[in-house]
Amino acid sequence: MFELVKKYFESGIYTNEDVKKFVLSGKITGEEYKEITNKDFE
């Protein structure tokens, strides 16, 4: 799931808020959120 979310984020399909939803649903971790967005998960 991480690779797919990262690819979509880098393509501009997903926003930070979209990626945050994946963390909240347990699909990716807070660490992975930071790796994708370069921002701390809050």
C-alpha cells in the first residue's frame, strides 16, 4: 500500500490530507506518512 500511496502523492493525485486518511485507517504508518510527505504526522 505504501508504494501505491507514495506514487499517487508524487503524481499529485493524493494530497497530504488523503495520505493522512491512510494512516488513520491503519493502511500505512506515521513514519511512512513522513517519508511520503516530508511532514510529521500529527
